[in-house]
Amino acid sequence: DTEVTQTPKHLVMGMTNKKSLKCEQHMGHRAMYWYKQKAKKPPELMFVYSYEKLSINESVPSRFSPECPNSSLLNLHLHALQPEDSALYLCASSQDSRVRGYEQYFGPGTRLTVT
Amino acid sequence: AQRVTQPEKLLSVFKGAPVELKCNYSYSGSPELFWYVQYSRQRLQLLLRHISRESIKGFTADLNKGETSFHLKKPFAQEEDSAMYYCALRMVSGSRLTFGEGTQLTVNP
């Protein structure tokens, strides 16, 4: 299995809702990433997990809460989001976040709409 | 701080014509450079990285440290090359990928 999978594909939520995005990989990668991508813009890094520990938080608002329950799974918990948080949320993984030469594999993304 | 610049937001060429997508970077150390491609309704995927010096789908890119550039080239563009192309940089010690703003390539028949 050489893919990163993400669920759900689409999510519509109100500003008072709590929801979660899920990302999974079975390539034995030890680094996992969350990105946010607005239309016609490049991905913006949000979080990096390395060996199940949070290693980078790009000053993301606390209404986004990442979780890495094990080396194959990455969640993003959402609470009290704003309409401007509507975007495509991408998950990626790589063999190791600290070593050069390892590419990041991206999932298809979850299209989030906040109403 | 590191920065990646792709000067062209949009690039349009005819099928069979050569194509060059420009990428310039600023970084004081020794970077790792990548080209990622995003076809319509598909996931972002790696096209090339400078370390491997390979040719993928007829595309090549050479790292020019003097000019701090990593331009993507293909001698004969095909319609299926139409996509959004992102140049990206990773620092020596980092896990962080810094992306350029992207170039939307359209290859016309």
C-alpha cells in the first residue's frame, strides 16, 4: 500500500460543530504532516509529527488540534471554526522528517466548508 | 528566511513547443529542491527532485547554485502536461517544505 488516504473527502460544518479529519498511511513512514491549501494557492504547513511526537506547530490557532495515536494514523480535530478556515486540508507522510532525500507523499485532501 | 519564487502564475504553450517553468530560491544554506505537480482533481505528487537528477515524463530540472534557480524544462510539451506546478525547497536540517506560489501550465492543441 503506497498511498496516503484521507477521510472524509468532503465536510460541511457549522461554526459550533466539532469534527475530525482522519489520515492514514501504511508505508511505515515515521513523519506525518497537515497542510492547509486555499484555491489556486500552495499548501501551507500546519503541523509536523515525527515518531508520533509533535515537532512543528506553525502557530496554528487552537481551534485546530492534531493528534497522532500511532505511527500510521493522524487526526485533526476541529472545533469552533470560522468561515475563513474553509479550505482543502492535505495530509502527507514521509519516511523521516529529519533526513534529506525523503519525499513527502500527499493524500487527496478533505474539502472543508465552514458555514 | 528561505523563499521560493515562481514568477509566472500562468503559462500557456502549444503542443510540441518547448516549455520552461521558472523557479528561483533564496536560502543561505544548501537546499533540497523539488518540483511537485497537481493535475486537475488529483493529489499533489512529486515530479522531480534535484538530488536524483532524473528525467520524469520528459521533464528535467537542474539546480544552478550560482543563479539560485531550479527551472523545470521539457523540450516538447504534451496536452496531458497541463497542470499546476509547484517548486519547493527544504532546508538542510528541516522537515519543512517551502512552496512557491505555483505556475498553472496550459498546453493547447
